[in-house]
Amino acid sequence: MLALMETHVSGSQADNICQKLKFDHWIRIETFDFSGGNWICWNDNGFVMDILATHPQIVTCKVTSFEGIPWIISFVYGSPNNALRCYLWKDLKIIDMDAREEWVVLGDFNVVISEEEQAGYRSFNATGSRDFQNWFFDSTLIDIGFEGIPFTWSRGNEASDYKMARLDRGICSSNWRMRFSDTRIIHPPKFHLDYCPLVLEVTKQMSVRSDFFRCQATWFAHPRFLTSIWSLWSQSNGLWQNLDLLQKGFKKWNKEDFW
């Protein structure tokens, strides 16, 4: 599977390039006003992929393996304009409400989530970062992390004007991460381009028992997390009995109240 974002190529020229890539299937979003041009290409290699929705900043697909249940992937190219990027967060919230199953979001968000993710800049886009943080927190998704160079974008000829930022990343739901627990994202070195590729390596899905319990990191940020603990914990019970009550209570809380 290959996603090429912001190609700036459209029309018959884009069709010719996609055909020369020799993939079994491909879809592309036409450029608009000299921007955009997102292409998704894939082969019939153990899975079937269906296009669910397209948008100038997002392409969302359903992936169904020949031996597993489907999961959702969204390829993103966020607008560099704060106002236009707000539509990205709104549309991702709609997808999040519809998906609710295993979901991974991958691509160039064109904004960092904190000032530590950029270097060489004279200013910081606090508004864009705050919008990103708000969506990230509200969606309760997980940053997959990465291996390799820390910044996915860089530009400049000399040290005095060299800028770097982590604009690209992969984010997923907790149940997608649990299903593909050994998945990793790799930042290979970049050559002759401002961006380095983003490689998502998805390992074979793990088999999870229906009664398996795992504490989710996103629970700790929920305002009712501590209240829920105190409501389930009883001083009259022993340690193991309380832990059993917590497991059962949090499974129910995660399913009925947390989302």
C-alpha cells in the first residue's frame, strides 16, 4: 500500500504516473488551485481495501484481511492554513464517531502538537497546535511513536535558516493498537526532498481473548477516572477482590461511559 500526498499533479499526467506505478488499484484526489493531489495505491496482497470517503485533506478506507475483521485507515494531508485545517479536525471527528472500531490515521498534519516537535523556528503556531491537541484529546487516540530521525520535515541551506519539524505521524485507537500490538512507524532518512517517508509496518494481528483486560493510558486523562476508582474500591474488601472489581467495573465504564 502506498500513499502519496500533495503531489501537485492532476489530470492525464497523474493518471499516466499512477498506471506506471504498476499497482493493482489506485485512487487519486484531484488538485485544487495548485495544491493537493493525493494518491492511494495498493495491491491485492492478502487484503481487500474499499474507499469509504474522500476529502481534499483526507482519504478514508476500510481494510479487510482474508483472515480477520475489517479496520479503518485514514490518510491525511492537513492544510498549512489554520482556518482550512479546522475542517480537517471536524471531518476526523465525524469519521471517529462512525468508525469506533479499529482505526489508524496516518499522514502529514502540517502542524506540531507541541513546541518541542520543531527546531529552528522563530515563532510557534500556538493556535494550530492547540486545535490539534483538542482533537487529539477528544478523540482519545494514541500516538504510535516512531523509529528513526525525530523530524519528518526540514528545509534550509545553512544552519542559520534551517528549520525542522515533526509534521507527519501515525495515530490510532486503543483497540487498533491492541490488535496490532507490534506495529511500528519508521522515519527513514530523506534524500533530495523536504519530507522523509512515513513507513507503517503492520505486523500480523494478535489473537485477543474476549475476557482480556488492559488498562488504557487515555483513561488517566479522563476527569472522572479517579472518581470511578473510588466508587469501585472498598476498604472492606481485600486487595485481589478490589482488583477484580476494578477490572469488571472499568470494562463496563470503558464501553458505556468513557466514549
